[in-house]
Amino acid sequence: MNSVTVIVAGKLYVDPKDRDRFIDGLRPIVEAAHSHPGCLDLSISPDPIEPGRVNNFEYWESQEALDSFRAVVPRPSVSVEVKDDQVLKHDIAHTGPPFD
């Protein structure tokens, strides 16, 4: 098994009036990820402070698990324009407690 886990995290911006519909449209992706082998966590959520911001967090046991999911990921059920995105992939070789 690959010892490098993968985190995909960041923020996207949509029109504030479309944000809830955008997040609801991504629900099938979140549901599929939660049952996909190698997905340790995936969350797409509204930011509590910025009205048009959507937070994305994905935690995969390996790049292979992420690639496997991307090959079968369902399409969003809505079409909403993403005005900006700042999402990055991080390869993590070491994990430990947050306050060590």
C-alpha cells in the first residue's frame, strides 16, 4: 500500500444566490465518495462567513484511490458557474496529532 495519503483542499467561489443549489448539486459526488474504497473523508460545505464561498476537503488513502474515484465520479446534478477556485492537491508523507 502507498504510504503517501492525498488531501485535496481549498475554496471555490460562486454567486451567493447559487451557493446552496451548487452544494446540493454536488451531494451525489459526496455520497459516492463516502462509499468509495480509499476515501477517508470528503466534504463540500458552505463557508460560514463568506456568502459565495464553498469549502472543499478530500482525504484519500492514496493517489490510486483518488484516481479510481475520478474515473467513476458522478456528474454534478446542476450547472453553476464557478467564479474562482483555489483548490490544491497535497501529497502527505507524515501524519500526526495536531498539537505535538
